[in-house]
Amino acid sequence: MDRTDRTTDDPALAALLDDYIALYRGDALERWRALFLAEFVALSTNPDGSVTAWSLDAFVERQRAAFATGKPISEWLGNVAVERRGRLASVHAEFVWTDGDLLRNGRLMLLVVERHGAWRIQSLAFDYGA
């Protein structure tokens, strides 16, 4: 079930956001990976005020390891706001990430770039909590 709500009138950008959630499965990680630019970087805030960053390879491997546990893992987005300016877009959303019985709420920001007619994710920053 698609539990992603979003605000964008660009069908290609909407499809990218839909795929970001729909392909987030252990059996689809290589197709999910294709949503990101090779230059992608992910960043998470830490409770002590520091940040942790991952390259695309490290970020995908982190997801692969999570799915390898066999627990039901999923993510959904809510209160999605998209701002597009030419070939650049920013996406702000709340999310719920599920790992078995563990639910983690947070916020994320995606920076998205249209390159050669296709939208791809350049970066992701996320924060759990407050």
C-alpha cells in the first residue's frame, strides 16, 4: 500500500518519490539504488550534535544489511512538501521507519536533480526524534 502523500504536480518527480518508497525492499535494492546519483551522500544527525555521513555504496550496504536480518523493514512518508525550481527540487517530509517491532519517527530532506530528463536523488539528510 502506498502510504506516501505528497504535493507535486510534476508526474516524473512524483514517480521518483513513489519509487523511493515502493522499491525500498530487500528484493529491489538495486532498482532502489538507481534512484540516486553516483555522487549521492546521506547524512544523519546524532543526539550528541554530531553527524554521520555515508556514500551511496555505504548507504545501500547499510540498507542491505538491515534487510538481511529477515525482519520486516519498511518506510513511509507523510506531510511531504516539494519545492521545484527548474531542474532542482527539495523534498521535506516526516517519515516512519519500521524494523520489525521497532518504529522510528523522524524528518528527512531530499535534494533532487533532473539530469538528462530524469529526476535523481543527490542527497538525503534525516533526523530521528523531536
